[in-house]
Amino acid sequence: MLKVGLTGGIGAGKSEVSRLLVEHGAVLIDADRIAREVVAPGTPGLAAVVEAFGEDVLAADGSLDRPKLGSIVFADADRLAVLNSIVHPLVGARSRELEEAAAGDAVVIHDVPLLTENGLAPLYDVVVVVDAGQDTQLDRLVRLRGMTEEDARARMAAQATRAQRREIADIVIDNDVPLEELQRRVKDVWDELVRRAHGDASPGI
């Protein structure tokens, strides 16, 4: 099994890269998706969040009101640390379960947005960083996600820098390119990951 950490700045195209890798045969473990699952209604995770932050963080249907919780924790580092202490262990445990269920020769892609920020690179055999210029990121966030330019710039500024991400990368996928070129680049990376999964650690790309 090859454990791959996949990360990239907001708007860099990480989700598209993970989708393409899955098409090639990768097993995807999506940290953001798991983080939502572990605080779904009826879970111990949601109960722990409510105990820590109060019932005001619940929506009318009993689900977690993410914007409300976000407004609390992102303005207060201590409260964010409390939330992380609840969610991160649950995400880690579920990720390990999914990893253990994968085949022995699988290429397992851990899609982790804050891999760089949280110092998680040592957990993986290979770190793949999806990189794009700030102008490209900004255009995608405004044009495709409907963010205001101010909000997009704030979100970008809150993350690790491009240089910090590239510093921990074993493989960088430059994504200032059309989709067709990205598809070709991801195929090259996939071939390299398969080589490594089968025991050939010599660089192929």
C-alpha cells in the first residue's frame, strides 16, 4: 500500500486531481467529507460539539449549523482548538478504518486541505501538492465558486503559502493549465505512484 497525502491551496484544483486519480484506480479518503460525517446528526461527535459549544450551533433540523459554529471558532483560537480536539481524533480514526479496508497494493489518496498547515507530511509515503498561481486561484474562486474577490483573497491568505506547500512536496502538479493538460499530468503522476506502490522508489517523473 502506498499512502499519499494530497493537498493544495483553495482554488488550485485539488478536487479535480483527486477525482482523476480515483478514475485511474486510487482509493480516496477525503478528510473534509469525513469531518462532516463524524458530526452528522446522531453521532457522538455532534454530541461532543454541542456539549462544548451549546445547542445554538444546531440548525432547526438538528444538524450542525456550520456557519454559526464557524463564526464562533474562527474568531477565537482557543475555541478553534477545542473544536479540533473533538473532530481531528474522530477523523483520524475513521481515516485509519478506511485505509485498513483497502487492498494491500492500493494507492490510497488522503485528500487533506490543511496538510501543510498542520505538519502532517511525515504521515505519508508521498506528498502530492496541486499548485496554481494566485491569479488562477482567484479567478476560479470568483468565477466558479461565486466568492467575492475580498472573500477569496482572505481565504487564500489564511492558508499556507505556495512556497510552504512546495517545500514539503515530493511531487508537484502545476495546474495553471487547461483540463486536457491536467489530465495528462495526472496520468503521469498516477503511473509514478503505481511504480512506488509496487516497490520501485526510483523517480519516474
